[in-house]
Amino acid sequence: MFNYRNIGSFRTSGFTSRQSGGRSDISAQSQAASNQRHIRWLEDNLSRTLLLCETLWELLRDEHGWTDEKLTQKLEEIDLRDGTLDGKHQQSVKKCTSCGRTVAPRHKACIYCGREVDKSAFSI
């Protein structure tokens, strides 16, 4: 499993530049600091999302009697929708129902005709 906690340990010192005035050093350090802030923001959001998921699961388990086995079974079922049991939610290319062209998973609408192809509330 990927360790997200190690991401934030980038170093902003030690950049060298052959360009005049060291402007590239400052730019690289500024970009590194910006990346670190963004990573902390992502980690915070991931932590809140995990807390929310755990809360929802405990409510379902406690209020409706669902089991960990049932959760695991459903998780595997959803994970296999892309054809691979890998713990990732990967969307596949779609065909536009209007013009028939291929639409990349990152697009919610066909870039050719504008028809909405992804109406899922869970698309990223």
C-alpha cells in the first residue's frame, strides 16, 4: 500500500541552477512549497473522507445489522467492475450515445457533441 505520510517530506533546499541570478532556485523552492501545501490539503481531505466512510459504515452496521463480510463482498464486487481486483476505482472509456465517438473517462460529456455521458455521482 502506498504510504501517503511520506509524501510531505520533500526538501526545498539544495536546488542548483545554471541560470542567472538564482531565479530558478527561488522558483523551484516556491513550487516545492506550493506542492507541500497541496499535499497537506489532500492528506487532510483524505483523512476526513476516511472518517466519514467509517462513520457511515458503523451506522449501517449498528442500525441495520450489516456485517463486515457483506461490506467486503460489496467492495470486491464494485472493485471488479473495471475488470481488475486492485483496490482502485478506475473508469473506462465510454461511447457517446449521441454521436458514437469514444469519450475519455475524465470527461463527463462528449467533447464532440456535448452529450453528457457520465451521470454518476461517484465519478472523479
